[in-house]
Amino acid sequence: MKKFLSLPIILSAALSAQAQFAAGNLAVLQVGNGSETLSGLGNTFFIDQFTTGGSFVNNVIIPNSGGSSLVLGGNRTAEGYLSLAADGLSLGFAAYRSTPGAVDIQAATAASVPRVFGMVDIASGTLSQPIVSTTVYSALSWRSAVTDGVGNYWGFGGGNAANGGHYLGNGTPANLQSTYVTLRSASIYNGNLYFSHSGGAGTGTGIYGYAGLPTAAATPTQLISTGTGAAPSEFVINPAANVAFIADDRAVGSGGGIQKWTFDGSVWSLAYTVASGSPNGARGLAVDFSGSNPIVYATTGESSGTAINKLITFTDNGTSTPGITILSTSSSGTYYRGLELIPIPEPSTFVLAGLGAAGLLIFRRRN
């Protein structure tokens, strides 16, 4: 008697065999390989995969030699953010086209050290570099990059009026605005582009957003004002757009940590700040909103001079003291930066894939 595996089992096995990053796992950008000195001269980096229980799975090794070599500043605490594409199919980051130890990458012009949009396909783990710019953020810090998944790209960093976030997609490249220039992390939520801003003379610190995805100069609106002295890094907004978590990497004694904000329909208010277990708050952030209580993941904000920090988690129970669990501690000479939660595909994705698998089985049986 012939035996057949049920379609869900076949489909699950096929997906597992192909997936470089598994749905529900964590992607963590790690700077340093343990042997290089972390510095502004550029360091090797990786995209690590962990289970939400803290078990290391594998990593994507970013090339650090040859014509496609990419590096990040090992001592640049506001670089190395990760973003999830709007279509949920890739991870994005901003990096520099250079080799480890070659040159001060932030001070170098973009003509000599191009600013690169790096993108890792979630299903295959393959790396691509769709944008290599010799003009944007020249001699400035290049920090965050995000895509809609259909050929449009945006890049952010710290700079000047000519570098207030850039559109780098299918259309004509454009500087988005000139008021807010100390930009950090960027993300797309509910079809809108947002960025964190750590402040500057005459401008407010917080989370700003655009209505939609701008491809030309546009005026952003401040969504959340985190106050003078705040240092917002990565942030997450829930699908209902009424809860936000923000990683603030200033000293815990000055308000650093993981902030929870809520929206009552007219005003965003700080509910509380959760201490990260680090003297300097948190930088990377991801949140699972699928259950009744959000599960928060973060990378802590220890000084990159010590080159040891932590990947942590807690379940938000409505208080500022939920209980922190350390999932992983970086090894000597390495540092955890940006963080993303790999999305679980919508049911329709599995249905379509299932129909394809069923058709393949029928075809093979008939032949």
C-alpha cells in the first residue's frame, strides 16, 4: 500500500528546506567578528538568526573583501539598524562599500566610499545591493535603509539640510526634507514611512512619519514627541496604530530603556519605560503583537567600546517591571545592533503554495 504525506506536512517540509530565515525567528545585525578592533575604520558584520528562545540558528555572512565588500563602523552606536521590507520578504540595512580597517568610513566622501543599500532575501538568505550611491550622505553617517519591496528605497542618516532622508528608488532620487537631520532608524508601518529623530537645534526629538511613501520632497509630521535629551533608535508601531514601543539608548537614569506609548485617538502618551538591564537603554527593537500581550525583543545599549551587549526579551504585562530575560550575550569583539522579527506568512500565502504543491503532486503522479 502506498503512503502519502498530507499536504500540510509536505508543504512545511518544503518551506523549511528552502527558508534561510524561519518565520517567527529573530534577525540580529552583529558588528565585529571577534578578531578585528571595533572602530570607525570599518568592521565585518553579519545578520544572525536566533529563535525567540535565544538559540543561535545560522547567519548570513556579509562579504568583507573584493568588489562587493561591505562594512559598518564598529564604534558607531547609531549605525547598523535593520528594517523589514513592506512586503515582508526581505531585510534592509545601510552599509559602506569598503574593507575592514581601510579608511574612516563616515568621514570619507561617498565618491570614495559609496553608501550602499544592502538587502537580504528572507526565504533564501541571499544578499543583494540594489542601491550603491556615490552622492548621498557623503562624509556623513549612513544609518538606516528601508524598501517597499517593489523597487522603491529610502535611506537615512545623520547630516545636514541636504541629507534629511533620501528617496532612492525607481524615480528620480530626492532629498525628502531639510528640517530634521539627526535621523536614525526608519520603518514602514501600515503603508506609511516613519523615522526616528534624536534632535538638534530648533527641532524636536521623536518619531516622525509621512502619509504614504514619499518619492519627492515632502513634510513629515511628528507622531510622538519623546522630549528633550531623548535618543530614540529603533521603534515598532502596532497594526492598529495605537501602541508604539521605542528603544531609547540614553542613560537609564535619564530616561533610557524601552518606552511604551499609547494613542487615545488624539494624543500619544508615554505609558512607562522598561529598563533594559543596560546602563544605556536599548537600540535594536522588535515586537510580536500577535498575542494578547505584546512580546518585546531588544538589543541593549552598552557602550560599543566594551563590545559586549545583550539580546533581551520581556512580555508586556502593563507595568514598567515585567521581568527581563537575557536571550544571548554578544561575544568579545562583537556587538548586537539592529533587530527584526521574521514575519509569519499570511494564511493566503500557504493556500497558494499548497495549491502549487498539490498541482505538482498530481502532475508527477500522472507522469
